[in-house]
Amino acid sequence: MTDNRDPALQALFAASEVELPGEAFTAGVMEKTNGMKRRAIFIRLFAGLALVACAWFLSMPVQHVVNLLAQALTTPLIHLHDQLLAQILLPLNTAAFPVALAVLALRRIHRRLFS
Amino acid sequence: MRPARQDFSKSPESLVVDLAITGDRGAFEELVRRRQSWIRNLMRRCCGDAVLADDLAQQVFLQAWRNISRLQKPGSFGAWLKRLAISVWLQHSRKNDALRDADEYEGADLSQLSDTGMAMDLDRALSTLTGPVRLCVVLSYHERMTHAEICEMTGLPLGTVKSHIRRGTERLQQILSAYRPKQPEDPQ
């Protein structure tokens, strides 16, 4: 079948399309857009306040957790008595190193499975 | 310089769309005024209910207002609006399961055909089609879209679009036969 249409039906569709008066409809749409604008402002204001409140309440605990994590990750896994050797091996001799290795391995597995 | 609000009626649509994209409410109001009849008629053909059609058309324009800043080409405003209208209609159909209330032609009451207006008869005939068939027929006959365009716009496969239009056309031809031009009678 091609895109050809039945001319009689086509004429019927064309004749059925009337120009509808639009003042009331347009006014209704514009009134609703006003409501949308007010709602958007209210939502943004509320989201901003919620963000500030969250930052206020969570800043201390979050900072505490970050400090604990930093401490835990930089703790040497093996205590070396030689200070120089300890300094040289510090990047490998911390909890962060196996964690980083695990993350890299998981990333590689994820890529192999899903890409 | 920005045209005064009352001047929008004489401005080319691409300019009005440009202004609406920047958030000008007066320009958007002018666009609603210009396009409302087209969208409301399209929705009336789709759903066959003037009140529901106006409600859906209003949703189309509200979505347009919400998203007009994303419109890249002001010249394609009409096509963009049509796409929004179809999307609103499809969402409504899915939500309300348009297939459920569609009648078969055999079950439709056609006794009062031609007693009411032509548009009402057409809407009544269209309401006997299932949702997807009706949408394809309306887009083909009301919007004069090609099968490929309908396929692209609705996401339906081309074969399905073709068969929907063929079936819908056959049904409408049967139901609306009273409107067909009379064939000259055979002299014998």
C-alpha cells in the first residue's frame, strides 16, 4: 500500500476541521502557566532551604566520617622499624592500596561484563 | 528592539517563537492563540470528546511552555508541537487503556448518522476504531503525514502503520458511506 489516501475521506476530514474560537482557551492556558511559575519558584526555594538545612545538620558528622576514613586508609598495614624503608613503601603499605586495587579490579570486571 | 505585545499578531512565527524561547509570556500567548485551533481539532479527532480534547490540548501547551527553552530551531515549532501533542495523546491512551473502550464497527450504533454535524459523525466513526488504528488514521488524514512520518512519530513499525491505516480507512468508508459522493446511476 502506498501513502495514497481515499479522497472522499480526505475531504471529510478537511471539512470537519473548523476554526475554534481561542480567547477563553488561551486565557486558561496562560493562567495555568502562571501557576506553574509560582510552583517552580516554591519548589526551588524549598529545595534550597532543604539543602542548607542538610548541610547544617550533616556537616559535623560528615567531617567526622571523612577524618576517620582518611585515618583508616593511611594507616600502615605492616609496621616497619626502618624509617627510610617505611617512607619509601608508604604508598603501598596502607589500607588504601588494597582498596584501590579492588576498585580497579571491579571496574575491569564490570567493563568486561557490560561493555 | 522587542515588538510591543499587541504587535505579535503581525509578527512572523519564527520571531515569536524566538521570543517565547527566551521566556516571553506574551510571545507564548500569541503562539497559543495561533496554534490552539489546530491542536484542539487534532485532539478532537483523536479522542472524539471536545472537553477531553481541550484538556489534552491544554496539557500540550503547558508542556510546550515548560520545554520551549530546549527548542533548537524556531522554524520547527509546528512539528515540535505536533510531536508533543501525539506524545500527550499516547500517554493518555496508555493511562486510560484506550483499547478497552473501543467498539467494533459491527457493534456501533449508526442509526443517527447524518442527523448531527459532519465533524460529530466523523468523530463517532473514529471512536469505533481502536486507539492505535484511530491515531494512525488521524495522522494520515487529518495531518496528512506519510506512513514513514507516522512510523517515526509513534514508534510503531511501518507494516503496522500501513495495516492500521488500511483497516481504519475501510471501516470509515463503510461507516461514513452516506457522505460518499453519489455514483451516477447505470442507465440500464
